[in-house]
Amino acid sequence: MNTDVNIGGMTMRLSGLIFVAALTLPSAALAQHTSGGGTPMGDLQDLNRFATRGMMNQWSATRPAGLSGFSPEATAWLKEQVQIQAETPRPVEAVAAAVDAELGDAIREAARHEKAKAEDVSRAIVLKIMLDTRSALAREARRVKNVPEPGQASWEARIARADADHRAAMQLQTGTSLALATD
């Protein structure tokens, strides 16, 4: 069905409008997914990327992390481990041993729920502790304007140590554990 439509003094048939619209859709869709696309979602992605230095995807706000189902006690223990790691850094192997010793049952339950190996869940938790430690140190350094407490190492040194621990924890990861930790 061809219908004449008047747009800005030009008369076009509807079938012609559909053709023109189809030609412009791919470029509009492409612009939406690129940095600086100017769309509301593109602007939100740019803002998120700037704030977190990570990528925002469609699941960021709605989908819970794979390892978010721990008990309140286990969650509190994990937060405590982040605090301990920030204050007195331990080798990654020591953190891994503490995770396995303390959260053995929770790890096995999470592994069953995620259809993964218990070792993958444990490795993911260690990586998450290291990531959270680095974030906590950076946040605290900004809060105190990079002025270290008396007797403490500089914030740059502490963050560099957290980065080194993160790299060491990355060496332990498998594809499954990495997906669980960064979901």
C-alpha cells in the first residue's frame, strides 16, 4: 500500500519513507552502542565507565552477581577479610587458605547452585576480596586526600600492593572462576 505523505514540502510515498528509515536505522543503532553516541543509554554507559573504569552492560543494574547468595554471616566474614587485607596485607595463598577453611560449606553450596567446581568458587571469592580491597583502599585514599596515617605506608604503596595481590589472584583464576567473580 503506497500512501502519499507530505514532509517539509516534499511529497513521498510511504513505501519510500520506510526505505529511508531502514537506511538510517543501522547507523542509529551503531551510534547507540558507541562511546559518545549521544543517546541516554550511551551517556549512562560513558558515566559508568568513567566512574568505575569498567563496562556497564544490560545486566549491571538488575542481575545479581553469581556469588551474591551467601548467608549474612559469610557476607560479614568476607567484608571483614577485605578490611583485614586492607590493613595488613597477606599473601594471596594465605587468603585462599582462610577462605577454604572458613567458608567450606558455603563454597560447596554455591558451587552446586552455580554448577561449578568448589575450587572455582573459592578462587572467585579470593579474587573478589582482592578487588574489593583495592577499591576500599582507593576510596579511603580519596576520602583522606592521600594523607597517610602516622606509621602507615603511603596510599600509593598500599594501592600498589593491592594491585600486585590482584595480579597474583588473577593467576589462580580459571574461566569459570573469573566469570563468577566479575559477573
